[in-house]
Amino acid sequence: MSEPRRLLVLALDAASPERIREWAADGSLPNIAALMGRGTRAATESVEGVYVGASWPSFVMGRGPGSHGVYWLDRILPGTYRRQRADGPALAPFPALWDVLSDAGHRCVVLDVPLTPVSDRVTGPQVVEWGVHDAVFGFRTRPPELAAEIEARHGRHPAPAHCDADRSPEEARRFAEQLAAGAAARAGLTLDLLERTPDWRFAIQTFSETHCSGHQLWHTHDPAHPCHDPAGDDLLLKVFRAVDEAIGRIVDGVGPDTTVAVLALHGMGPAGGHGLLLQEVLQRLGLEVFEGGDPPEGAPMAVQPPPAPAPAPGAAADPAAGPSAGHTPRDLLRWGYRRLVPTALRERVYAWRQERNQRRGEGSPLGLDAARTRAFYVGLGVGPPFSSIRLNLAGREPGGIVRPGAEADALIDELVGHLEALTDVRTGAPAVARVIRTDDLHPGERRDWLPDLLVEWTMTPPRGTTAAGLARESLWAIESPALGRIEARNDYCRTGEHRRGGWVVVAGAGARSAEVDRTLSVLDMAPTFAAMLGCEMPDRAGEVVAELLDEAGR
């Protein structure tokens, strides 16, 4: 097998593989269909359980989450009860694919790869966060002066820097137009930088437009979604068509000698599950206990429980019910702040504190009463199929009270029993598909950075939201004999959420149409791309895919 002269990777961030195949087949995505017609295709899957936050780092470094330790942008700082947004070193503890290729002498062009800092090892131009879904570092480039040149020639991405927002139908249409314009501008930016780097051997560009549209516009496409308006336009398809046109421009521009890979690391589907309610489950079980009785202002997933019955004479007061003789002055201040200060003002104060803590590297306190907490919620988002739990483990957490071994195992068994007993109030079906121990999935030197339990929710039927469209079925409710009914109104703006499955096609010079008869891992991609250029990823977790390797050199 001869090495390809050039390898270009075009990544469709969080794009549904089912929609890609459907729209390629019906002619809606002719350029992707052409690549599929002359290349080798395969289904892929991302790292289990934590793929929402770990897909890109796992692909970039060719290592699993237990090795690199990334599971979510806002992680629990090891050895603390504080949440902190991961910085550059935490997101890139090992060499990236393009670092390995650059060290081998290959000129690389790296454009808008999510969760990836500027690397001083990349031998060609690098653009970070010109337009991505999850912005961490801000727009920057290597060399630094390239940023001003890009802004002068191509401008900035026309969509908002943070795409999550409540949108009316008219605002959703404008947002789709911004994403479509962004895809077109991305094609021009890509071709410009490739032309400036005539000796490039490897290039990668990521289309964040598929990610943002999947979250925000899924309901415009899916007739089964509670927020779907049958009289409205399919805005998701509109964005994907613009991305397909951009891919066609880029592929035509790089010429027939370039091997092209189009890749979706993980997918998208309708928002569902009951992750919104997990923290309340832990609180009702008495496993997660907060100082003063309430989670800190702005804590994710905090759900107000129903009013408690009046305590019997002589019984201890409910900490959430109001001041009492058993509360400290700090408790009284917190109680008064939550109930007397307007919500909008509290949210602004919380946002200011978050920004300040981020600058200081302090993170945001979880507000746990460590002496009484045995397990606590760890964020993985509102609507994805998985939520997560961390044990307050002695010897690992600073105030851990659960002893490793038999005591921890018994607590996990107790939790699993309660979670498996939960049913969806609307359907009567189990609310939880399964509960997985992280130890069974992701071993490695940074395993302790990850949550301990991963709760997979049943994702059907789709869930509505008050933030979009018709807002039907936006009340999420679960129940069990032990916990009673737990419910909350969903006002989160996303109507689409992540799925584990992805997809890849590789089309080289002289390629032929073929299908790999097994599902590939996202961990296989970097080793395979490196092997196409005669390199090897160090300490890789995945395998080199022979079928794709053959296609590149055919």
C-alpha cells in the first residue's frame, strides 16, 4: 500500500448518522453521497457513557477517558468538592494526532477542532474556535497574527458564539440562516488556508453547524417531537444542505489526489430521558445533602421537591422550610437570600461568581455537607442518554465517608435498586435502561477523575420543552414506591441531544464503494489516519482499520 499524498478530514460535529444516510440516499446531500458512492463507509461508536464530553479528546489523543480524564467540560476538580471548567492542559494531557504527524515532518493544517488548544508542535496554521459549539479558549490562531487576517478576509462566524438560547419560530429560522452562512464561510476559510500551505499533508476542519442545529432545530425536522410544527420548514435539513455544499467546494478545491475522510464522531437524536430529575432522586434518598438544606444557587439539575408535610410535634424542622433554632447564622442568610432576592438578580450574581472563579482557577463549590453526603450528582448535561454519580469515597474525596470495598459496593447496589425501580409516569415503562460502573468501562491512570456510576435513561418518547415550538409534553415525571413522584417542567432550550453512534467514509484516489462489516470505535480513527501517513500514535487505545487504510492507498 502506498501512502496518500494528502489526507483531508472533514468532521461533522455531533451529526446524526441516520440523517446523513437518509439524506444522501434521497439526493438532499449530493456531495456526501458522491463520497459514499466511491469510498469505504463504516458505522462508528464513541466511548460509552461519557461520549458527550469525551468524544473529541478521545479522538484527538487516541486514548480512552480513563487515560486522559476528560468526561465533561465542567469537571469535579480532583480532591475537592468544586466544579471547574477544564483548561488547556486538562484537555490535552497527551500528544494530539497532528502533534504526532508534525513531529514526523508532515505539514498539518488544523482548523476548529473542538476542545483543542493551540499547539506549539503543529507545523502549519492552526485555528482554534473561529466557530465551535463549546468555546473554551476563545478565538486564537497559530501564528497569532493569522487571527486578524482571517477576520479581515472572512469575518467571524455569523452564528452566536454560544448557540443555546430560547427561540421563537422566526428566531429559529434566522439561526438556521446564520448556521448555513457559517458553513459557506467555513469552506472559504478552509480553502484559503490550504492554498496558503501548498506543502500540507494532513488537514482537518470541523463543521460545528451540524452540532448546533442538532441541539436547537431537531424539532423542526422530527414529526414525532412534541415541539414539531408540521406547517414549519425543516431547518435541520437546511443547515445540513449548506454543510454538504461546503464539503463539495472543499473537495473540488483540494483535487483528486487527496484522500478525503468525512467523519461524525457521535450522533444526535431527540432530547429525552430524565437526567433533569437525578439530583432530586439522590436528595430524596438522603445520599446528597447540602449545607443549609438547599443546593447552591445555579447548581445544575436542582429540582424543588414538593412541599413537605408539617413535622410532628417535637420533630426536627425541615432545613428547607425556613429559619429555626437549629440553623446557623450562615443557614439563615442563605435561606433569606434565596427567598427574598429576585431570581434574575441571583442569576446575575451567580454568573459573575462563575466567571470570577474560572479566572482564579477556583471552580464553583458544590455546597455539599460532606459529613452526611454519601453520593452526589455529577453533570453530564440535561438531555443526553447518560447522567452520572460520584461516591463520596473515603481516601479520595477530602471529606469522604464511604469506605472503598464492601461498603461502596453495598451503596452502589442500593442505588441501582432504586434507579431500576423508577418508571416513567407517562408511559409506565422503566425510566432507567441500565446503570453501569465506570470501572467496568474506562480503566486508566485518571479513572478517579471520572464519575463512578453512569445512569442510562430510556430515551423514548421524546421530551418537549417550554423553550421551543409548541412546548407539548414538557413535564418530566418519574416515580417509584420508595421515592414517590418526582417531576419538573423542562425549560431547557435543546430539542435534540447526543447519541453514541457515528459514521465515517474514506474516499481515496481510485477508490471503490465498500462497507466495513463491523462497527468501529472512535479510538480507531487517529491511529488509522496516522498510519495512512506512515506514522504511529503512541500508547493508542484503538486499532488501525485495515479496510480504511487500504482505501487511502488504493
